[in-house]
Amino acid sequence: MADAANKYTENASGKYYVDNQCIDCDLCRETAPDNFKRNEDGGYSYVYKQPATPEEETRCKEAKEGCPVEAIGDNGA
């Protein structure tokens, strides 16, 4: 389960975040490309834009549920 205490600093403020368990599998970037980006230097994903539409919210939720290492968190903010 993702831990807000270990989230990457690049994450945009808000509900969703990626923590240091990310294995750079690309699932979140494929599922919600409008919200997740890759840190090229570190080799991990982060939330660069919080969902702004119901469609983006659905895709972020799908990315969170599909994350193989549960590195995506949802703090409910």
C-alpha cells in the first residue's frame, strides 16, 4: 500500500500520489497519460496533474487499482 510519507516530491498537490515503491512499469502512464509522467533520471512515475474531469478521475482510479506494487496512493483530499 502506498505511503504518503514516502511519496515523490514531484507529485502535484492533491488526492493522488506515487511513492517510492514504484517500479517504473508504465501502467499508470498508459492508463492515465494526462495525469502521470515519468521521471527520466529516477526511473519512476509521478502525478504531474491531478484529475480535473470525471474521465481523468476514473483513469487515475484504474491506474491506482492496477498498480502491481501498490505505489499509487489516494489520500482522499
